[in-house]
Amino acid sequence: MPKETFSNLPEAKRRRIIDAALDEFSADSYGRASLTRIARQAGIAKGSMYQYFEDKFALYCYLFRLAGERKLAFISEAIQALGPDPDFFAILKAAIVGGFRLAREDPRLLALGNRFVLDMDPGWREKVMAHLGIKGESTIEEWAREGVRRGEIDPRIKPSTAARLIWAASESVGQELAAGKLSPDQAETEFTELIDVLERGLRPRSPKKGEKNR
Amino acid sequence: MPKETFSNLPEAKRRRIIDAALDEFSADSYGRASLTRIARQAGIAKGSMYQYFEDKFALYCYLFRLAGERKLAFISEAIQALGPDPDFFAILKAAIVGGFRLAREDPRLLALGNRFVLDMDPGWREKVMAHLGIKGESTIEEWAREGVRRGEIDPRIKPSTAARLIWAASESVGQELAAGKLSPDQAETEFTELIDVLERGLRPRSPKKGEKNR
Amino acid sequence: MPKETFSNLPEAKRRRIIDAALDEFSADSYGRASLTRIARQAGIAKGSMYQYFEDKFALYCYLFRLAGERKLAFISEAIQALGPDPDFFAILKAAIVGGFRLAREDPRLLALGNRFVLDMDPGWREKVMAHLGIKGESTIEEWAREGVRRGEIDPRIKPSTAARLIWAASESVGQELAAGKLSPDQAETEFTELIDVLERGLRPRSPKKGEKNR
Amino acid sequence: MPKETFSNLPEAKRRRIIDAALDEFSADSYGRASLTRIARQAGIAKGSMYQYFEDKFALYCYLFRLAGERKLAFISEAIQALGPDPDFFAILKAAIVGGFRLAREDPRLLALGNRFVLDMDPGWREKVMAHLGIKGESTIEEWAREGVRRGEIDPRIKPSTAARLIWAASESVGQELAAGKLSPDQAETEFTELIDVLERGLRPRSPKKGEKNR
DNA sequence: AATGAATGAGAATTCATTCAT
DNA sequence: TATGAATGAATTCTCATTCAT
């Protein structure tokens, strides 16, 4: 999404721009974020921004993808760290709680993601998602499908239902984390409690001797 | 919240204004909604808006309260229709699914409420909430506390945890309903599936003969 | 300047209007004073103002004349109270200090007069003055001419010069009185000191035997 | 006070803007002066004004300081031209009459200063004065104190009284000069007559042998 | 490639005045 | 005569974007 010129920029300058933009976009809604302020804070000419990015929107998308990539990195790392053949709920906890750790690296990245859900034109949201090929709930749904197959989730529950619940729970805590109402540690605890309840709801009932469901 | 002038307006005109404002505020964030556009669409002079409402904020509050009242009406009705002494989960389903019915009357009313939850200007939400004296998640938490007392919810689960889960699930479906991605019927079905899982997770395990939980 | 309708108004209502208008015009510049606010505070319909006065300007003129008349009354009274055949400086002190007493009756009247000098379009000022046939410096000039004739003022000094000095001194103190920086008593003291110096400057030098000035 | 952009402007354009602004601010009160009008008259885009100045207030301050600096230059020059060790009244005449010469350069500069003295929004004057670090009457008072010390002013007269009289006289003539009712030459003559009278009032009575004052 | 000045549309809001009832 | 709703022009200020250098 950035133009080639941006890639050719000296690292330091590129960093300054990203930093300034992160500050601005994470602090205020997309609509109220101001390119003027970003340029000023980054110490470059306002006009130069248009040398690097098509327009405000393109800059935003770039940051958003950046945030996504970092988050994904955290999540992947957390999942890698699991033992072999982890069960569905273990993956989940690892992934989401791992994602929360992004807040420790740079809260603005998390905030950016949350702002996105929040104040983007409903239409734009999809435009961006499409534009970036982003996952989210759907990944969880895949995991859930796998979980059912392995007997870790009650087969009568649709994977999409499981995914929605988990996603919603994660968003709920994530919002408060990004808003600073919860510390990363608190968020982790909070989410664990949620997932425990969900686990009770999603796991098949003890398949003890010859039990028939329903 | 509106000035007296607004109440004295001929029904048709008032309707036009409310309609235009709903269109604007439900389609876009508060920040980007434009009084100018609203006035134009309603076919009245820009200045007249200020005869009816103190300012942009007052207009927004009026609509928001409107939406809240209608939603509450639906919810109340749904709860009234329950038999005597309904259990926690019955109340929940009734209330939330009842609330979804607002979308049948006017999807924009629902959308307005959802936008609100989304808009997260620091302190802004509180400002509106305060201005209107409104509840939300906290009501569910009270219900949950009562549910625990009655033995309908596992006592080891914090009411706030239960409330958060339910609220998150409801928001998740509500968002899609408001966005028109789900029909009211689909939303109802969808939410029922979610709540069923949650119920399994929240209810105490059958306290039948000498069973031990976990 | 007011329309007939205004004169026909019940005393109480008329009073309310004058009061509200005085509040507004004395508190803020003519430009920023708002008919809307005046009408609201007086408890009458905004449109009614136009039944009583041609427009904002006419209302202002009416108040201004009112203030002038009250001030004149104080001045006249003060002059009447002088013994017979008073000397020029006695008249002056009486008149101006008398004028200051207006502040005791209603500071807003004094403030109105001062605002007038202050923020009226240069052009308007004369328009109003003409419109009302007002005196001021010119009256003092007449007194000064008389003072010269009687030998109370050095004949080499032009009456206009004397008048300008006195007027300027009076305005200087009057401004601060109206602004509330000086109490009526302080203003009186302050002005007395000024006039004493002026007296020394204006009176003929002691006409002792055969003296030649300069 | 202006932004850098303004300084970088081609002289001609800068001149056009200053000119337009001077016209506007010298002709009308700060409140009624309109940036829109200024921009239009200067032939630049409305938005450009904000490239040059923070806001309306900053523009005003800039002009005001300009006027002040020019005036000070004239005054200084006039004072320099005095012989060594000039007496109080010589300084005064030089200073004030010197200040009047500003009107020859640009009457609007003088008018601007006078408008300022007139505008009396509560606290507004202080705001500007503070913003610019400016003196005024107080300088004269200092001179007067010095004059007393040197025996050029009757010690029974308070310096503040002397200052007020002189300031008032100067303002009186200055106003008419700025309004164009007096030519610079007339103003000079006029003020000289005033100051002569004041001198007679302020100077100690000839301290010749055994004389008794009053 | 970089600059930064210029632009003009658009935002919220205010207000004197008119006019139909 | 009294009302008060309606109007529209005016206000200050912001911003993304363009363009000449």
C-alpha cells in the first residue's frame, strides 16, 4: 500500500513517520486524525506524505496491516510454544492471551485495531479487510471445526457458534485492554475466566459409559 | 432534550427531521455526521436545527434516548410475556431477543445504539450515559447475581464474568443485525444457539447423587 | 424612537424590556449584544421587539437617550444646588461629579454611555449623536467662554482648549468608574484632584499690581 | 506572532494582507472585524490566513505590535532629538507630538492603537497587553515621578494625577487625529495648547523669595 | 524526490429580521 | 397586537489534497 518511495526511505525517517501516524491514529478516530499533525510531528513536509502514500486511507491501511502482522507474530509464537498436539482450548488461550501481549510491546498497535472495529464506516471496514485479506473470527472457526473433529467440542455445536462466542469474549476484553481500563495481566486473568466458562459449555459431556446425548 | 419548538412542530415535519437525523447518525460516526446534511435532507434551513435543538450533541442525545426507550419497551414486553418466576436464562433470551425486535421497527434505531457502543472518544460515552442516566451490561450483572442466588448459575462463576459473556454475545449478534447482515429471525436463531452454549457453561452441574464437579 | 406601541405598554412590561436591554447592552458591545437574549430575559416574544422598536439600533438609541437624560438630571440637580452666581470651576466640579452619581443609581446607565464612546462605528457615533441632539464637550465649551468673560479663566486660553482638557479628564475617570475599577467615591476624589490641577492651569495669574504674565 | 509561512511570503503579498487587515481592524471593533473580509480583500483564500496566523487574535496582535513598534520609533526619535537633560514638559511634548507623526506614515496604525484603548471587553485588553508586554500610561507616570524629583512638578501633585491628565489630553487629540478630524499639524498645535495649560497647572509656583502658594 | 504554500469545501454555530397565524 | 418559527447569510476555523518550485 505505501508507494515505492516509502520503502526507499532511510529507516530512521520511515520509523518517525510510522510513529507519528501511530500516535495520531490510535489517539483519535480516523475522521479526526490529521495528516497535518502527523507530518508535523514526524518532521517532514505535509506534501511528502503524498509521495509515500496515495492518501490518508492508504496510510491508515498500512498501519493497520502492520498492527495485524505484529499481532499475528505474537499469536504464532504463543502457539508454537505449546506442546505437541495441543487441544482446542489450549490453542485458544495461547492465541488470544498471546495477542494481548501486543499491548505490552506497543499499546498503540492494539488500540489501532480496536479503533478500527469502532469507527470505520461500516462499508470501509470490509473494504479494508478485503484489501488486506484478514482473518479473525474465521480462523477461530477453522480451529473449532478441527476441535469438533477431535472430539474436543460437542458435535452438536456449530463451529461458527463456537467461534463467535470466543471472538466476542476476546473482543470484549481486548477493548478494555486497549482502552487502558485493564492491564495486560488483568486482561489475561479476565479472559481466562471467560474461556473456562466457554469450555464448560463447549466440551462434550463426559462420555462416560454408554452415555447417549439428548 | 429538544427545545419546546421541536415539540410544537407539525408531526410530519418532526418526522422528517428525525428521519434525516437517524439516517445520518446511524450511518456514520458522531464526529462525521453533519448537521448541514441533516438539515438539507430534511428540507429545512440549517439555522432552524438550532431552533429545535441546543446543538449537535443535544440532537444526538434525543435520538439516542428515543432508541433506548423503544428498545426498552420491546425488552419489557418480552419479559412481561414470560410465565411467573422465570429462570435466569429464560429472562435473558426473552430480553435480548426481544431487543432484537427493535430492528423490525426501525433498524436504524438499533444501529444507532450499536454505533454508540462503538464510539469511544475518551469519556464521551460516559458523558452521554450520564446525560441520560442509562444502564447496560450492569443490568445483566444484577440478573446474574440473582441467578447465582437461586442456584441457576454455578456459584464459582463471578456474576461479572457471566454478564460479560452474555453481553458480548448479544453485541456480536446485534452488530450484524444492525448492519443488515442478519435478518431479525436469523439473529434470534443465532443468539439462541449462543445462549444455549453459555447456559451449559454457566449452569451448575446436575447436583444429582453425590456428583463432584470437575 | 420607540414606536407608539411601546408607549402603550403596561409600565411593568416596559420596565422589564428596558431592564433586560440595559443588562445586555451594558455588558457587551453593541455588536455582540443579542436581541434574542434580551427578548428571552424580558419574557416577551422575539418578534415583539420589532413591534416596539424599528430595529436593534433604534432600541439602542432609546436606551442611550434614557441614560443621557438621567445623567443630565443629576448634573442639573447638582448645579441647582450651588449657591447663586457660582464660579466656573465650582460649576464644573458640581456638574461632573454630579454626573458620576448616576453610577450610584444604576451603573449600567453609565456603562452604556461609556460603551457608546467605545465600540460604536465611528460613523454611527455621529449618527446617534445627531439623532439625539447631544451635548457634551460643547456645553463645557460654552461654560468656558462664560468663564473667560468673567475673568475666571485666563483669556489667552481658548475656551475649546479648556473644554477639551476638562472633558478628557472627566472621561478618563468616568471610564474607570463605569468599568468598576473606581468606586463612585474614589472617582469623585480622583476627579477633584485633576480639576484642581486644571484650575491652577486655567485661572489667570494673581492680578496683583501691574503684573505682566510671561 | 505570525507563523513562519508569513515571513516567507513575497513582500507584495505580505503587504496586501497587512493592508487589508489594517483596513478592517482600524475601521471596526475587533469583534466585528471579519477574517473572511480581510482574506477576500487581500485576494487570498480564506484558509490561507490560517497558514500565516494561528487565528484572528494572533493576526490582531501582530498588527497591534506593528503599530506599537512604529509609534515607539517615532517617539524615541523625537526624544533623542532633544538637547541634553531635557525637562519633563519638553520630554512630554516631544514624545506625544512625536507619536502623532505616526499618523503621517499611516493613520490606520494610529487608529488601531486608539481602537484598542477603546475596546473594553472585560479582561481583553489585559490579555493583549500581557501577550505583548506593553506599557502606556505607566511610562508617563514614571516620567512624572522623575519630574517631581527634579522639582519640575509641584510635589503636592501625585504623579498618577499628572500622568492621567497628560494621558487623557493626548488620547483626546489622538482620537480625533486617528479619526481624520484633525490633520497631524492641527493635532500638534492642539496638543501644544493643552500641554501649556497643564504645565501651568503642574509646575511649582515660582519659588521666589518668601512666596506662599495658594 | 522533496517541499510547503495555496486552496476551497465543509464543519458548527449565531443572529437580526421577516412573516404567517 | 402579539407571537415565535423560519430563514439565510455571516462568523471562525480545519483539513485533505494539489501543484509549482
